[in-house]
Amino acid sequence: MGTDIVKKRGFDPTGGWIGDTYLGNDSQSVTEHYREIAEKRCVRFADYPFAEPRGWYVYSDRIMMTLSDDDDIVNMVFIYALWKDAPGRDSHPEDAP
């Protein structure tokens, strides 16, 4: 997890359970989204905004892809995220949690 993303999230989700570390509207829909990616072994692109813990909307482009340490069972989802400023708003260092 990159330091800029950890700073923006307010915590490092590395190694945590999806339902405990997600950013989104609700843990059930986020968990189902990850489950579908893992079951279908597919790559997904997402660009819809979502709420972060302080209630601010995050605008980001995300690519999600499955990984496996045994080439059989998907046990990781790799995410590349490009966080963007909300329309009409510029990020500033003091905005970080």
C-alpha cells in the first residue's frame, strides 16, 4: 500500500479483511464485489465515487485484478488506484486525516 493512499485513507488496510477495511457505501456490497472478482478471476475497472470514513466522497479510477500464490486459488486482489480531486476541489496536505 502506497504511503499517499494510506495517508488519504487514514489507515493501512494491508492484510486486513475486506469487510473491516473497506471504503464504500456498505461492507456487504463491497465484499460481494471482491467475491465476484475472485470467483470469475477477472479484471475490473471502477470509476464511481465512494464515501470515505469522514463522509467525504473519493473520486478515483481503480483497476482490480486477482492474484494467487499457488496459481490455483485466488487469495489476493491487487488494486491500482488513482485518486482524483473532487470536481471543483483541490487537495491540500492539511486535508489528510
